[in-house]
Amino acid sequence: TKSQTDDFLENMLFGMGNPLLDISAVVDKDFLDKFGLKPNDQILAEDRHKALFEEIVKRNKVEYHAGGSTQNSVKIAQWMLQKPHKVATFFGCIGKDRFGEILKKKAEEAHVDAHYYEQNEEPTGTCAACITGDNRSLVANLAAANCYKKEKHLDLDSNWELVKKAKVYYIAGFFLTVSPESIVKVARHASDKNKIFCMNLSAPFISQFFKEPLMKVMPYVDILFGNETEAATFAKELGFETDDIAEIAKKTQNLPKENTKRQRVVVFTQGKDDTVATVGMVTMFPVLDIDQNDIVDTNGAGDAFVGGFLSALVQEHALEECIRAGHYAANVIIRRVGCTFPEKPDYH
């Protein structure tokens, strides 16, 4: 029988983003140089990257995993919680093809309640994860993911009902390049109903080239995530005139906010260095120790941190506890290829 908590938790977490199939391979510096890639970055594919996708699939140890930043995070949140199933709802756009079928199957196996908008103009999106040592350079070919349409999916009554059911919302900044109007609609709903809306800076290029839609959503953001590079870029774009991460967090916290019942929380991760969070005042939280040799690849570490964090947040745990859960999840993910996880968490 289902307990009341189970009923309470079902569809409690809502995520919307770019569902991508990760194509992951270990490459060398020559490969990165050939396609003009930085070792640790995430970018959108351009015409000059077409050959990259053809080449990476021919690598001897190529792996395919369901990916997409937001989808990774809600999956991890579901994994951390285990039961009930379908705590997380996910919206995004895929193609009617083999990769799309794989994403559907993987979402189902992860017990995420995925409702994809399916279209046949564009194939399912992919993301090349080019791994060198503990760096990962991500090149996303959005394709179908870029075809998400608010009026064709989000606005439908049956889908909007699922949005209304949620108490916590999470959308990665990557989705700003696809459907800012969908993000604003969800963010406004959260703000009006005093629910929690979370967002991620996601990549330096978002602050650089999508600053306008980002700042349109910012007044509705209750919790903002990012890593040290993204935080620095964001600060530069907003003219904060500081490269002190604690200072950046404070200034970001104090940006205009629509729902004044909740003070904005800013959480910046820094790889192996302390996570910086505005818990009333700016506080540093050390990550879990890990031997360098145990790190398989860092692809998905940031997504996993958010997923762990969200799993504690939907249970209404304190912020410190959310960060602890985030650190645990990230520590598990970096020991494995891509954003994959063992059957059950060992977390108490």
C-alpha cells in the first residue's frame, strides 16, 4: 500500500530541459585541438563540429548514456529517494527515432515521469562528451531538444496539471536557448504560489550570450546553482567587479527578487574545493575527500550535485543537509562514466 508521504511526493519535483543522448569517449589533446575545444567546457555544436560526431562514434570505447543536464539532475534526485517512483516529472522534446526510444526507456528505468514532446522535423539531440583525464568537454547538438514548443506542450491542460502538482522546480540555464517563455511561465507560477524555483547558470556561454533571458528569469529564482567558472563569467557580465566567489554569491543573492517571502539562496560548487552557499551569510562547505585515482570522469558531477540537493529539498530538509546530499551524489558519479549510478545509494 502507498503511504501518505508517497502520495505527497509523487510529481513533487518538476524539471524541464534538453533531453540528450550522451556519446562519451576518451580523447586526446589533438582531438580537442582539431575541433577547437577547451578541455573543460560546454558549448553548442556548430557546423564545424559535424565531423566531431562522426569521429567520436568510431572511437574504440564509446559509451551511450541518457543525458541532458536537467534530466540527469531529476534522475539523480529520484535515485537518491528510491521510493516512491515518479517523484520527478520531466518535460523536453525528442525525435521519433531510435535515440528517442532509448531516452524514453532510460527515463522509465530511472522511474522518472517523463512526458516528451515528440516531433519528426528533427532527430533526438546528442551531446558529445570528450573526456581527457578528469576534464570533460561537452558539445551539444540540440536538434530535437531545440524544438520544444510552449503552446504545443507546456500549455496543454494535462501537462500544466503536472506543473501545478509540483512544489519544487528545476530548470538548467541551457533551456534558455530553447524556450525562455516556457521557463518564465513555470517560474511565475512558482513565485505566485510561494513554491521553490531553482535554476543553474549551466555554462559560461549562457551568461555571455543569453544574459537577457537569464536576467528576465532571475527575479523568480529562489535557488541558483553554478560552478566557479560560470560564477566568474556571470559576475563579469553583470559588472560585479570582483572575482572573490563569496562576494559574487552575496551580490547574486541580492539581485532583485519577485517573491520576497523567500530569500534567494546561491550555491556555487568549485570541483574539489569548498562549495560556497549563502545560508544567511556566505558559508563554505567542504566536499567529500576522494583519491584522484578514483575519479573516472567528472561529466555529470554538477548535475549530480543538484540532483542530490533536490532530493533533500523535496523532503524539506535544511539547506546544509541539501548540500551534504549534493556532495554525496557528486562523489558517487565521478567514480563512474557519464552521469550513471549504482543500483542504490548508500546515504544516511
